[in-house]
Amino acid sequence: MNDKSNDPVPNFDGEPDRLDKSRLPSRHTTVGPERAPHRSFLYAMGLSSQEIAQPFVGVVTTWNEAAPCNMTLSRQAQAAKRGVTAAGGTPREFTTITVTDGIAMGHAGMKASLVSREVIADSVELSVRGHCYDALVGLAGCDKTLPGLMMAMLRLNVPSVFLYGGSILPGRFRGKDVTVLDVFEAVGAHAAGTISDADLAELETVACPSAGSCGGQYTANSMAYVSEAIGLALPGSAGTPAPYESRDRYAEAAGRAVMELLKSGIRPRDIVTRKSLENAAAVVAATGGSTNAALHLPAMAHEAGLEFDLFDVAEVFKRTPLIADLKPGGRYLAKDVYDIGGVPVVLKALLDGGFLHGDCLTVTGRTLAENLAEVRVPDDQTVVFPTDRALSPTGGLTGLRGNLAPDGAIVKVAGLHRLTFSGPARVFDREEDAFAAVMARRYAAGEVIVIRYEGPRGGPGMREMLATTSAIYGQGMGEQVAMITDGRFSGATRGLCIGHVGPEAATGGPIALIEDGDIIDIDADAGILSIRLADATLAARRANWSPRRHGFQSGSIWKYAQTVGAARHGAVTHPGAAAEDHVYADI
């Protein structure tokens, strides 16, 4: 499928320079008589002596057949490899895993989702370390693969370029654009008897008409916007839909760009700074993006040795206006942003309004402001607005704190009509029980549904609750109840749904002490989440509390539970760059 041919792709033309390998990691596998056995393997794969003498660039994708999100990545990787080759490098393609939330959602498989982010980062690190690659191009297509690859780039700190695989095209149902969220919500509507079997069957066949990640401003697109805002991706590369062949031009440009970064010595930790992290949080807030960004940005900061926790993210959210009218809270999809100029238009609107740090370095070798110098925000559209005509003076997400969440919590407020809520708790110790109650209509308007023991350690895995929240919306109860959890909510979730409540139940956080009927107060305007109980009452309940044993006592998920930290700091599993005594790139 072809599309507009005038997308701005940086041009890295010119004869490739021969790079000295004496300080590059690949010297350990390619240089000197003692590496003859290693070179014999390389010759076996068809490499020439010249190719062996060039820098080695890992080209990693999360391609698989699990879901449409990653289906085009293998093709795009071939274009990235062409770019590396043209610029004088030797590309080495490899893949890593994906757990796709759309398939994992609503059952125990979702416990594997956040764990996969760490496995992706770990596996890329091990592949690069083991084979001594000098640089990295990473292509990802769904929720945890994007932060996972960017975390690996920061951990390794070799010159790197990230590339999003692109969003899915909108589905059409009864004359309206639809996404997979409409299907999730239709499940609740079907249970309520408001749509028929035939309607549901028709919707599920048309909602996802192509390859690509979910089309709203859910987690994948939120993190794709982050990749441009933070400077790890080429300008404009995050917006082009996955089926469009013009994505290959960005992929090839990414391969050329990474070779330029090798020559200039620019590394990911030169790009990802406190300021660029604030830029990343700002673009999420401005577009009404996913609450998961409040988990992934601290994790990325951790890989760079920076302190940037949930409260730091929330502070940026608070000061950034909402300027994009995107689903799930708004009207438009990622394809609509692409049609008006893509992510650079959003960034330009924020920069012109004074909400971005324009002096941050990017993978082009230029600053963010220099990349955006020629970008204009179109007047004849209602998708993205200048900041002086913002949809809301504060961003689409809000951080909360109080005696129920001393370590914070997060909520998406974009599109909500009601920002305060008080009501009695209805408590569940796992999502399956809450979903069954919702489908059976065993809840009432005015209640606060509590789903606990779903945090990083207690779940384990901190799964998302989209199946439950969508069922509530499908039943027409979207803003008549609230929900809180120490787990997560999908970027597609809407309603007064508060996630990341910390400390989590498994570590004895206040959420573990809630009983049915306790009154919970939510004020998303003031940033407060509290329970109407005296400190003495909470202390007495804590004295009688004991941890709940989860059902994963071996395997990967058990291992994750032993090492994972608090959501406030990104649910990370190792000490991070602050504890390093060396950086891989300098071996």
C-alpha cells in the first residue's frame, strides 16, 4: 500500500567513511589472528573480508505471528539493513519476543505482558553483548516492545535508532471508524443485551483491517510518540501507518542514521536526559495517552542512571495542556494525526507554546527545535490544536496521592466529565473475580470497584484490566462507578480508573487493608486518593494482615516476582545504570 511520498526523511547521503574498529566492541570478535575461528563463522554466513572489517550493527525486531502489531517488522528490517549497508556498516539481524496485550488481555496470560518488557531488554542486551555489536537499530510494534527496546538501547549505550512499526488502519462499522476497543466494549454491551450476536460477530471481523498496532492513543502509539519526543527516533517516523510502504524509507534512513551516530559518537544517554524525559511525558499528556507511560518512562530513566519516578512524570502531566482530540477520550485515531503531518505537528504545537525543551539532542545529530524548524501546525483541522486553544489546560493524565496511595497512583482524565467520586468499596483479590461480577451485574452505581493483588510482585506481573473496564462501559456504567487497582489499565481504558496504586497489596500497602463498604474518596482535580479510615484503624488491620500467596511458584513469572520493584520507580528488576562499574559500549 502506497501513500503520500513527501514525508520528511533525513538524508544521510554520501560515501561511507571507513570506521576504525580499534575502540568498537566488534573488535573482540573480528580483529587479530586469535579471532580466526570467529571469522570462520562469519565467512560461513557469506560475509566478505570487507564486511567483517566494518562495524557490526544489530538490527533487532519483535516480529512474530502473535498479533497484527508486529507483522510488518520483518519487511521493515530489510530496509533498515539496506541503510546500514549503504552507509558502510554490516547489519546483523535478530529477533526477540513479544507478548501482545490484545491477545493476552482478560485472562492469566496478561501476567506475562509486563514481564516481557524485561525479557525483551534482557535478551537484546545478551544478544548484543554476546556478539559484540557496535550499534543498534530496533523495530517494535506493540505495548511492551517499544519501551523494552528503548530500555535495551539505554542499557547498552551503543549508538542506536528506534523505529516504530506503525499503527493499524481504522476499521469501519456502520459508517464509523472503530478499533479493537470497540470490540472489547461490545462484549459488555452484548452481556447487557444491547447488541446482538450478529452485531458482535460483524464488528469483530472489521475492527482490525490491517497490520499494525492499535489505532487509538493507547500504549503503543503513546510510546511511539515518546520515541520521537525523547529523541531516539527519526522525526516523523512514528506516524506512518504500518501497511504503508513509505515506512521502508524511514527504516532505510534509520540504518543510515545509526552509522552517522557511530561516526559522531552520539549515544542514547547523550540523548535521554532529564529534559528529554520531560519532553516525553509532555507529549503523552498532550495527546491523552496511556497511563502506562508513567511506568515505562521511569524504567527508561533507570537504564540511563536518572531519577524520574511516577511523581516526576505526574508533575509534567499537570503542567502540560491537552491539545490532541484522540481516542479513547476523544474523536480521532493515529491515522488522523498522520494525515495532518504526524507526530512533528504535535511536538511543534507544544514547542511553540513553551512546553518542550527544544535544546535536547536527537538521533539526527540536531536538536529537537532544529528538527521542527520547518514544521507548521495546520489551521484547517480539528485533530491537534495550538496550546492557546487547548482542549484542557492540564494534560490528559493525573497523578494521585493520599492515605490509600502513599507511593502514588495514576489516572487518565482525558474525555472524562466527572473528576471527583466518593463511594463504598467492592473488593476483589483478582481480576477474574471482578470481571465475573461485572458480567453478572453484581455491582451498583456509586461503588468503587477495588482489584488488588495484581501489582508487579503480587500478580505477579501487574496485568491490565481492559476487559473489565470495557465491559463496564459496554453496560452503560462507564462513569457511574470508579475503579482502583495496584495493577494497570490499558491505554485504551476510559472511565475513572486509577492504576499503579502503591505500595501494592502484596507488600502490605493500604490497598490490602480495604474492606467491602469502606468509603473511598477520589479527587482527580486535586490529585487525591484516600480512604475514610483513621490511622489507628489502618494500623489495627495491618497488624492482622498477612501476604496472599500467588499461584506462580516456579518459572519466569516466579523469578520476576523475586526481583521486581515498585511501580512508582518503573517496576524494574535490576539496580540500573547508577550502579554500573562499566558501560557495554566501552568494552
